[in-house]
Amino acid sequence: QVQLVESGGGLVQPGGSLGLSCATSRSIFSIYIMGWYRQAPGNQRELVAAITTGGRTKYADSVKGRFTISRDNAKNTVYLQMNNLRPEDTADYYCNAGARGLGSSPGNYWGQGTQVTVSS
């Protein structure tokens, strides 16, 4: 059974920073594109950022210049560093693995989700 274990998230004031991490097995991490998605109440789940095994990245326009996705191959972990957070970034954030390409639909493997709330 594939497991994506997320950590991080929480409550932060506008303009603040948060980091998310997602750990999985080497068998998954070494071959799959890893991504972060988010879903706000009443909205569809949307791509935030994704990264290939080779380190190529894709970001949603709304987070470019503020969020950074990275991966640590030694730890089988993908990270999302979120800076200059805005209230509209408030959502449940999900780790994903298995997309076929950076611009394709998400893969079949999902983490449990972690909540990010940006509020003063």
C-alpha cells in the first residue's frame, strides 16, 4: 500500500511563511512526479506545484515567486516552502505522486491532507 505522509501546515498570519513535507517510499519517490495540490471549501482541488525526478518544476500562476517545491532524494521527501502567504492560500494541502507529466492530471496516490490557514 502506497503511503504519502504529510507534515507541516497550521495557522499563519498574512505575509508569513510555512513549510510542508511529504515522505514516501523509495519505490514511489524514485520514479514518480511529486506534487502538491490544494482544495479550499467550495472549490475544486488544484495544482500548486509539481517536481519531476530530475528536478523540473511547475507552479500555479498564483504561487509563482512565493512558493518553492523541492525534493530530497536521500530522504524520499518532497517539500513545499510557502512564503508571503495570503488569505486566499487557505486550503487543505495534499501531497500527490504518480502524475505522468508536469502538465497532466494528478497521479493516483494521495496523502491525507494538511490544513493551512492564513489569517490575522
